[in-house]
Amino acid sequence: MTNLQDPYGQDPFSYDPLGRVPVEPPAEPEVFPEALEPPPRPAVNTFATLSLVYAFVFAPAGAILGHLGLSQIRRTGQQGRERALLGLTLSYAFIALAVVGLVVWATFAATSSNQTATPTAATTAPPSPTVSPNDLAQLLPGLADVRNITGDHNLAVGQTWDRVGRHETEGSIDRAECWGSIGAGTPDAYNVEAVFGYRASEFSDTRDPQNPMQVIAGVAAFRDAPAAQTQLTNLLSGWRQCGGTDVKLALPSGQILTFSLSLPTDAGNGITSMDVATKGLVQRHSVRAIAAKANVVIDLDLSYVASGSSTTDRPKQAAGIANFILGKIPG
């Protein structure tokens, strides 16, 4: 059916007798929404980053920085919360490990000090003797040694003693503290219970009545050096009390001997000497010499007659024998 208004099939209102083609209005350009730039991401908090770093360098600082970082992140909305939390976790973990390590170290140090206390206490116990009783005889000079030191080749070996003692015929003395001054190895002058061992040897020359000589060299061993020094101190104390005075000895026969004691003299090398003279018709003298080294006390007596020859050398000879013994004591 034909449209009456457009017998040619065209829109009569759009027909143009000149054949012109109607111009369609230009299409409106399609409008696209402008591309929106993404908003800038918040910066990572500096304290959070530093907390993670200092957790490995200095854990306490890392913990402080972590707390500061979390505080700023809550206020500013910055990123880095995870870093701050990780820094805090690592910091407190390292701090805990350090505390545990210090506790273990302190415990170990206390245990070690307790263990070393026992050996220290053990070292304070009395040490073993430097010279044993069995070695005392080896300290004393032999006959050849005494002859060489005194120059008296007529000396002969006499008796020996293995303990401090005084013969019952020696009588009694008016001053007990002077026993150690007039005789070697008398028990009144010694702490007998402290003596660990004793040895004395006698050498005598009686061929010439005008020039007799007798040497008694004795050594006493104690359990330690302090005990020997204590004994030497006691001997010297008696010498100082009696030196410069006269002492009387009553023999069992009723005879009374008077001894004149000189003041103690330093003979060198730790040796102290004293001259003891017997008053009477026979001017008999004795040179006493004492010393101590290690755990040994040296106590010797060199007797002679004043009218004999070379009497001025007797003190040197007594000191020479004492030095010989000192040289053989270890230490």
C-alpha cells in the first residue's frame, strides 16, 4: 500500500525538487568522562622503617622507634604499620634473648666462682715440708767438710743425736730462758711438739790439750716454714734476754759453772751468733750460731779453749759451718 503523502516512497516533507540531498545535522561528539588520576599513596612512616633496622642493631632503640612509629601512623594515616609491628616484635625478642643470656652468664659465673673456692681453700692448707726428717742428715757437713772449714785436720767423728734432748747430768740452771743460749738442741729452748725431726753430729779434736775443739752441728725440721721461723724467733728472744749477763749452772756434783754471755751478733746471711765463756781456771769458750731457712732451724755450737791458737777465727768458722748447711737447704 502506497503512502499517499509519499507516492514515490519518499518523505514529502523531505523532498527537494532540485534534487538536493538534505544535509543531516552533525552528530554531537561523544563525551567521555575525563580519566581521574589515582590519589597519591600515603608515605611510609620513617620511625616504622627505623624500628625494623634498629631491631638488629640496638634492640631497645628499635622498640622505642616502633612505638613512636605506631603513634604517628594512628595520627597521620601513614603506611608502615606492619613494619613498626615487625620492628617491635623483633626488638622485644632480641631484648628477651639478651636478658636470658645475661641470666645464664650470671648463673655460670656464680657456679664457677663456687667451684674455684674449694681449690683456693685447699691452697691455704699447710704445704708439705720442704725438707723431710729423712733428709736432715744430708744437710749436715761431713768430717772432710768440717775439717776444711775449721782448718783442724785432727777432728774426728763423735756421737750423733736424732732428737732434741738434754742429759740428766747437765744439772739445773738459774734462768730457764737461758738454756738455748748455752747449749745446742736443748729441749727447754724448743717447742718439742712442733719438731718434725732432728739430727745433730759431733766432731771433736782432743789431741792437743792446749787447743781442743768440739763442733756440734744440729738441724731441726718443722712441718712448715712459719713454724721454723717461730722457733727461731723464740730462740732469739731467749738470747736477747740473756745476752750481756751471767748464767749459773749447778751440776749434780754440786759444782757451779758460771757462763758469761755476750750480746747476740749478726753474722750475715740470716745467721745470729753469740759468744759464751766459762768463768774459772779454764777459759773455755763456745760460739753459738742459729739460723732458719724453709722449714729447718740450724743450731750449732763450736767450743774451744781460749789459750789455743787461731781462736780469733772461731766465730768465722762457726758461721762458715752454718752457711754450709744453709746452702744445702732447698729454696
